[in-house]
Amino acid sequence: MPLEDDLIRLRHMLDAAEDAVGFAANRNRDDLDRDRMLLLSLVKCIEIIGEAASRVSPEMQMAVPKLPWQDIIGMRNRLIHAYFDVDHDRVWDTVEQDLPYMIAALRGYLQQERNRRGQEGKSADYTDCTD
């Protein structure tokens, strides 16, 4: 897989993680039980993160070792295939505890890549990547 494809997938992961954290801002765990739209939006973001992660090459996964790649992909699979049995506590913990760490790791890696590519005179803007 070309590096550009991997970088786009990482950006998709970052965008979805930032969306989820934003959706949960100023909310609490009990809101998931009362607000179905919030629950579904967070689940969808986590699914997108896992789907994008599943398409990142093994080489890129090794380049960003701070992320628990198999756990990320596994959570997506669980949400997709056991959609009728979503653990609200696990969704909330993921958004509140795991995603901020993921955001920091992805931002750091993408910034390093921008800097490296900028020094090589290559395109270094992944802020508006599309598939």
C-alpha cells in the first residue's frame, strides 16, 4: 500500500476520533442512556476508526506503535457484528480515555510526517485528505 494511502487512513482515524471527543464534550456517561443520537454518533465514529485502522498497512502500524491496532480493529468488529449488544460503558470509556491518547499519537505522527515530507519538498498537507 502506498504511503499516501496510509496517511489518508491515519487522517480518517484522527478526524473520527476528534469528532467523537467533540460530540461527548460537556456530556456524561448517563447521556448515552438518554440520548440515542449521541450513542449512535459515538459508535459510528469508533466504527470508522476501526475500519480505517484495518486498512492501514502493517508497516505503518509498526511506524505508529503507540496505538493498540488489534484492539482498535477488534472493537470495530464487535460493534459491527454485535450491534444489538453495545456496551455503553465501554463506548464511553473509549471516548473519554482511549481516544484522547489516540488523537495525541496520530497528531504527533502526522506532524512528524509533514515535517519530514516538507524537508524533502513533497506535498505535506494531510489536513484535507479524502478517499
